[in-house]
Amino acid sequence: MPRISMTVNGRQVSGECEDRTLLVSFLRENLGLTGTHVGCDTSQCGACVIHVDGLAVKSCTMLAAQADGTDVTTIEGLAKGDQLHPMQAAFREHHGLQCGFCTPGMIMAGIDIVNRKGGANLDEKTVREELEGNICRCTGYHNIVKAILDANAKMSGAQAAE
Amino acid sequence: MGADGLGQRVLRKEDRRFITGKGRYTDDIAVARATHAVFVRSPYAHARIRNIDASEALAMPGVHAVLTGKDFAEDKLGSLICGWMIHSKDGSPMKVGAHPSIAADTVKHVGDQVAVVIADTREQARDAAEKVAVDYEELPAVIDPVKAMDPGAPQIHPEAPNNHIFTWPIGDEAATDAAFKGAAHVVKIDVINNRLIPNAIEPRAALAVYDEAEESYTLYNTTQNPHVARLVLSAFVGVAPEHKLRVVGPDVGGGFGSKIYVYPEETVCLWASKKVGRPVRWTAERTESFLTDAHARDHVTHAEMAFDADHRIIGFKVNTIANIGAYMQIFSSATPTYLYGTLLSGQYDMKNIYCEVTAVYTNTNCVDAYRGAGRPEATYLLERLIEKAAREMGVDRVELRRKNFIKSFPHQTPVIMNYDSGDFDALIEKALELADYKGLPARKEEAKKRGKLRGLGFSTYIEACGLAPSAAVGALGGGVGQWESAEVRVNPTGNVEVLTGSHSHGQGHETVFAQLIADRLGIGVENVQIVHGDTDKVQFGMGTYGSRSGPVGLNAILKALEKVEAKAKKIAAHLMEAAEDDIVIEGGKLKVAGTDKELGFGEVSLAAYTAHNLPQGIEPGLKEGAFYDPINFTFPSGCHVCEVEVDPDTGHTEIVKFTAVDDFGNIMNPMIVEGQVHGGLTQGIGQAMFEGCIYDKETGQLLTGSYMDYCMPRAADVPSYTLGHSTTVCPSNPLGLKGCGEAGAIGSPPSVINAIIDATGSDNIAMPATPERVWRAIHG
């Protein structure tokens, strides 16, 4: 079995896996990072969204071997100690989650939306369109959209201040 | 009342683990030496199993066992069950066929399990499953529920001739027929309530662990009701005695009804864990979820409504064929009967209703309760019909509804239910205002200038929640009681653990239930821990479905809490040398009213446990339990208004505004209640515009078996919602709660379709109202 290594949430990790092992399986089973979920195995639901080299990726659609040498961030890597990422905080403040299963993917996708399209011009319509690849069955998206817009305001403000 | 008391927008205690990736769902639980199960499933809708050759699979690396229906039968394990007995019109009991956890002789739908492969890894099990050679003799299949009873239709179960399970009547047939004879107008409708697939985003999963030393089993399972699962698995299937089986429903990623049921897969994993001597885990792939999670709705209905010359409803006749699928599940029989026929009166004062429901087997997956369960079907029928009646009789649709509203409570309907409260005029009044009904003509004009068709649709609903009281449920055929249990344990240091038989899979119980304790004791939600979902911790409970955890579960906690409060007051009175009646609990203290004497709640609880100075006859400790059995169902009601714009060139429909005004009785946490409504509305809009489970009519292949084929509502498909409340307190339980979990999915579908009908002028609009259907309706 090939040996692969990558940076996950700031830590250098390595492990052995089959050629066909999906990145999500490597994260969940080899590294025990079970915050990234599998909802559909066919790249539609978005519960498995993580960041690979700063871009949102559905980790059920990428082989672990393809991620060799990359920098991966999962939901477990967002908070700094007790300090939640603004997107995490906004999901809680706006009740943007119920069962919590799609939530890690939604938060990772939300951050990616703000990274790519954030700022004063990010509006509800854009957020809704950008969420095409993330399915939630509990919230009806209403509060997820509110959370992402609020986090955008905070993240954009923070970026402006830096 | 504190900032985290009842009625407050308290942020959820459970959120932190979910937003940081620390939730603990069944597939996240790691146990040493776990093996993986993969099921071999039927590619045919109906076939005889001639032979299963597992020799090649067994020789593959990592494979421990390939188990079949024969092995299961040899171990004398029982059938899965339907938990509600329905009797036909002629008095005969429903005709139920066996529901084996692995098919031994005949497969009855695509996806039926014929064997299970157990291997060291999921990949090894999957590889080996492909090598299990099953020799099938394909049989003719019947997919269409209307054709299932035709003479010569393929027979699915020997126990149910003509695939007929029951024909169940409700109401007074003779009186209703007589009322129709005197009718000034009769309005008729044929509707199909489209079949749905629930699609909780967490796929079903099971992890079964057999402990040889204790001769006991533990099942971690995606379940809404772990105790009911344990009861069925022990008392009916016979996998293990109840005291040797622990069922844990850890964090569960959405249920919507589909995780109420006891499914073949967890049954097989439990059984196999002892057979292979290793823990066995299984997690559904999404295709398996589509094929085997209990489906929903699937009614074919003809109905007629009779009006007098003054447009008052004088009679309602309904005939429904309900597709049950190939096997009956726990609530399969209750959903299209007592959860449907009993709600046909809606918000309207009707003297005469008669309804017959015929349930049939088909070669499709099981159909059972899903968000709303029967009540969306009743509401859709009724609200389509009322709207049609207004058009046909040329009267205003709001006025027709108002004229027929029930105005006083309690109100006895002709179909069992006794509504305890409501104010339907207030609901519609508020909805008209929030939806700016007056401005509709101007908006229609403006849209017309842009080449768009604008329309607005109403729906009013009433539903019955709580699924209770137990004696009534039992009298109607229910197999279990519908109470709930709770235990309130105060620790010596004064913090509180609440054990509840309810199960949270997104509803926020850890917060709302803690709010009740915080509110009554004044100790802060952070000092309350809610324990649920584990049969080793909570003695028994009925679980969460039917919006019952507020009206039933929370009232059970209140009942236990009142006992704790009474004992704490006794102890405090003794310690402060005051009269028990003078003790009040507020702000985390027990005070002697009118004095400055007080003790902290923690001081009293510590005194209860040190037991150095207790009143005569009082036992040490501070822990009380309760079983709460309600006196009636609860009756949430509401008025939903949908406004759409249709593009006549493409048939594309956009919801431009959706207004929901609901009466849920008292509200414990408005943030959580609104979240429940948002989710319910989106599921209802999904049914109305996007979702439809389609089987090939000849082969029984599921054509909508992935998210590419089954259209789930995405964020861009739905609007932000406008919500309002108009409250009448529920008189049937101490907290005045009615429940809010299903309302959105019940009220919204007819309002969407009525809006599209209003926009297009065609009432030939079926669900889901896809662009193609809408385009064809406009252009003939």
C-alpha cells in the first residue's frame, strides 16, 4: 500500500492506504477526524467538504493519494482553542444547524464562499446559488444563509482591519 | 424568568460539538476489531431465489461470513413487525405478510436484501458482495397501487389475497350519502399525493457489539426511538432478551420519521455480531438509503364535497388507495388511517364525513410515516378541494374558508378528533396581513408587464400531535402506549441531570428541556444535563416523532420536576424551620416567602444527600421520576400563504414570498420553533415542486435512486420565509404546548399548488409541479 503524507489542520500526518481509498475515508478512518461526514458518496450533498490548499473540495470525490503533499483543513481545524471561527460562531448565533450532520460541510463551504465572493457585495441570492453543492434537510437553508451573510460581514470587516 | 428560561431565544447547548466536528454519530464510533457488513440486494422487483452460491466470496481476503435468509431462518428469528392493527370494514383484521430481515425464498422489491457479507474492511466486504452468485427466477411485478388489486395481478404475499391489506372506513356512510342528496353544489377532485423519499442527510447506520462475557449485545443505531427498537428486536425478532440488549441512538443526523423503524440491517448486524464473534458495522450508501429507507405518502384519492346553497360544507366523501410497498413497517397501517382520516375535517365545521382507505401491497419499498405522516395527505386533499370549490361556485376563497371555519372549542369532528383549542379567523387574518393580500392585484399587474404570471395560494391546516393518550391509541389498534417518561436527578452539588425517553435528532432537546429546569429552579441551563438515547441510562421511553417531545416529553419532565421541587421544599422548610407552604423557589434559592431566610438550591440538595438533618419520614436523596400520559392529542393549526411567479415560456416557478402563521400553543424557544418551521416548509415545498419517487412501472426499478435523479430542494430553490404566530394555549397539557415539528410540511404543499393554479389559471397541476408540468398546464 502506498504511503502518503500531508498537512492536516497544521499537523504533518502520514499513513498507508489503498490506491482506491478516498480522502474522506483517510481522514475519518486513518486519522480519526470524524467531523467530516459522508452523506451521499456521489458528490452531491456536500457533507464532506473540506479545504485542500485553501479551496473547498468534496473529500468523497478525491483519492487520498491525490492529496499527498497538500495542506488540508477540516472542520476540526477551524477553531483556535476556545475561539470559534466567525463562520462557526455565526452558525450557532443564527441557529444555522439542527441535526448537525451537514453542518461541517456547510461551514467549510460557507468559508469558501466568503473567501471567493465575500465583501460588501455578497448578497442572499449569491449565497443561495453558491450553496448548490450542499444539501440540508433540517433547516430549510433560511438560517444557514443568514449565518453565512453575518459571518461574511465579520470576516470581511476583520480582513479590512488587518 | 431568567434569560435562559421558557420562551427565550436561548442558543443551543448542543451546537458547540456539531460546529467543531465533535458530534458523535453512529458511523463515528470506533470499536476495536470491528468488521464491516455489506448487503447483497435484489436487482429485481419480484423474483424467486433459486440458489445462492457464496463459495467464491467466502474465499476472498478478509471475509468472515456470507449469511443468507436460510441461516437467519435456521436460527428461528422472527419477522419485523407492523405495530398498529387495523380492521377492515367487514371486521376482518389486516392481512399482513412476513417481513424477513433477509429474504429466504422470494425478493419483493428492488433492494430487498438476500445476503450479507462480513469482512475486515468495508472494501473487502464490497468486493466479496459482488462475487455472491444469486440465481433468481424473475417473477411478474406490480408497481402501480391501483392495478395491484386487479384480478390476475402478481401476488406478493400469500397472506394477502389480491395484495389487499385492508379497507378501513371512518365516519358515517349513510349520513354522508344522505347529506349529498340535499346538496346545492358538489365539487369533485382526483389527486395523487406523490411518493417521497425522506433523505435524512445522515445515512442509516448500525454498529453491533456482542459481549461474550456478559452474553449481551449493544447496538448503536440511527434511531429516533431506541427503546422501541430494543422492544421489537427482543420481543418480536428475538435477537436477544430485552435485559441483554442495549440500544444507543447517539447523535442522529435527521430522521423525519424514517428512523422510527426497525430495519433489517440493524437486525442482521446484531445477529451476525454473535455469529462471527466480532463487532459488525454497517452504514448505508446513499443509493441504499433511496432503495430502503421507508418511503412516504403515495396516495391515490377521489373525493367529493357537498355544499348547501349558502356554501356551507354539508358532506365530505373520500376514497383513497394507499400504497404500502412490499412490506409493512411499524406505522404503515396507522399513517394512512388514523393519522389521515381523522384530520379530514381540517379547520372546517363538517357534520358528515365518510372516508375509506384501501391499503395495498406493491413490489416497491416500504411506505410509512414521514414528516407529517397522513396529515399532509389530508391537508393537501382538503385544501385543493376547498380552493376548487371556491372557483367552481364563484365565491371568494378566503370567505368560503371563513364561512366554514370552526368557531368554538372544544369541537367534536365526525372523525374521532375532539379539537381542544384554536382561533382560525385570527390565523388567516394575520396571514393576510403579513402576505399583503390587499396588494396582490397590483403585484399581478406589475408581473404581467414583465411577462410573468403571478399567483397566490392559501392553505389552512390542523394536525394532531403527541399521538396520545395511550388508552385511546390502544382502543384504535396501537400496539404500544404513547406516554413519555422522565427522571430528574439532582446531584449533591445542586446541578441537575434529566433523563428523558424522548430522542433528539436535531430538535434541540438538550437546550429546550434544560430551559424548563433553568426556568423553574433558576439555576442556568449550563447546570443542566439532558441524557437521552441510551436504554442503559433511560429506563424506557417512546422516542421522538409526531411532534410529541414538547407536548408529551417535556410535560413528563415537568411532572418529575414538580416532585423534586416538592421534596426540596419539604427539606428546606425543615432546615429553615418554616412552613412548607411558605417556601418558594426562585433564582436558584429556596426562600421563606416574606422573610430574608433562604438556602441555595445546592445547599438543600447537599442536605438531601448528607441526610444528617432531614424531616421525619423523608428518604435521603433528591431524584424523582414520572410517566406522563396526556389526556388528548394536541392540535396545532395554521394558515400558509404562498406567492409565486411563473415564467410562461419555461414553466419555471419561483416562490417570491412564503408566509406561515401558526398556532403552536405556548412556545418554549422561538428560535428553535422557527427553525422547525423553516425545515418543514422546505420539505413541503420539496414535495410540491421538486421531489417525486419514481419506479419504472414495468420493471420496478427505482429511477430516482440518487441525488442526480431525485430532486432535493437546494438553497436557491426556496425563499427566506415570513413567519408569524397567533397563539391559543393548549388546554390539554400543563405547559400549554401543541408541537411544531411537522406543521411546515403539512401546511405548505397545497398553498404552493394553489398558488400555481392561481397564476396559471389551470387546475391541472400535479405534485411535483416541475417546469414541464407547469408549462404543459399553461400551454395545454
